[in-house]
Amino acid sequence: MATTPFLKMHGLGNDFVVLDARTAALDLTPERRRVIADRRLGVGCDQLIVLEPPTEREADVFMRIYNPDGGEAQACGNATRCVASVVMDERKTDHVTVQTVAGLLDSQKTGVGSNGLPVISVDMGQARLDWREIPVREACDTKHMPVGIGPLQDPVGTNMGNPHATFFVDDAAAIPLAELGPKLEHDRFFPERANVGVVQLLGEGRLRLRVWERGAGITLACGSGACAAVVAASRRGLVQRKADVVLEGGTLTIEWLRDDHVLMTGGIAVAFKGELDRSLLS
């Protein structure tokens, strides 16, 4: 019986099923994507990642990202670190460039974590701050956007390859994110929906973050959300341009560089290898 190999990986608990379609294309309809991502019917993951041949000369691999709802996502920082690690191992190098629909992401191995696996830094590209780039429905100051619900008000807007609305609160754990997240994600203010971040200032250079991810729900970690959180906090004068972001699954170090690129650093892990039965792809 024909099977398709996969890797189950995660970055701080943000987990992925990684498929390799660089030598043979996979027919992944939205329904098939949903089944593979389903934690009861398939393998289960926050995002399904497909490796494809790059279309840019500078890139080493093209990373396609699918959410559990079957839709395609533009960016995923934790998945980028995982994919970069896979390609680095293949090529016996400490530097690769990952291509996504949002652009080219330079990735560098910077150390080894306590699990013996690489710590990877990824240049997530420039933070885009104009209201048209996020995008939102009407012209506004994206440092104080006129949208909210209940205790979540006055967010900062950032596009990190995908749209983020970052709300600052006194106690992130007290926010009913499972209730408010989907309402804000689908608010008409965000024509392409939005990732919803809830941020608490823990101290100098240290933030606590919870995220409702567009098309995925609450996850243990969100790399692009952590980038958006530091950019937003820096714009509000709450932190400098570098900070540690504490998520449910661990901590990422984020630096908003002077050229407006955002550098994300954190570890990765391989959970297991397996094979998809052909029934999941038919």
C-alpha cells in the first residue's frame, strides 16, 4: 500500500506536519488538508507544511503553509525555523533561505538548545505598519486602531507577512481568548481577517503573549505574533527594540532591527516521523 512520509515537528509546542513535495507534487485539496490536520481523523497539527521547489534563485526551499481549516497562510515563524533546520541538516550548512508566499526568509543556526537540537534565527522581513498593508477597512493610526470588544480595546496593527492586532492588557491569562479571538478575527474591520494577540508587560524587555491564530485558533506559540508583539510594544514605548516573549510553549527572543526587519530566535524539536496512509490523500 502506497504511503507518504511526514515529519511531526514543533517550535515551542506550535506543531506541524511537514510533507516533502520537492520531487513529486501532492494533490492536497482543502478537505485533505483539513483531515491531515485533524487531531482525531488525521495526524493533527496547528499547520500543515509542504516543502516545494523554490521559484527564486536565492532560495533553498519553498515552504507552503496550510491552516487546519484548509486555507493557505502567508507566514509562520515557528514553522520557518523547523523547515530551516531540516534543510540545514540536508545541506550540512548553518544558513538557508526559506521562500514563502510572503517573501524570502534568511535563516541562521545560532546555537544548540537543551534538547540537543538547533536554535534558529530567522529574519522575518520588514514589519509593515500602514493601514493599507495590514490591511484594515479604513484609514487610521495603526498604533491605536478603532476596533475592539469587551476588555480588548485599542490594538496596534502590524503585518508580519500576515495581519496582526495586538492588544495590551494587565493580565493576559484573565482574557477569555477562546471567546473573543474568533469574533475579532472575523471583525469586518479586518478584510483578510486577523491574528489576535493579547500581551502583558512582565518587566523590562519581557512580554507575556497569548495568540488566537487566524484559521487555527489558540496555539501554544506563534512566531509572527511574537514579532508583532515586540514591534507593537516598541511603538507604544513599553519596551526597547529587543525583548523576550513568553508564550505557553516557551520563550522567543525578538529584535526589531534598525532597518525595520524583525529577527526571531528560538528552538525547534522533532516529535516523530511517520507515514500517511493513502486514504488521507485520496
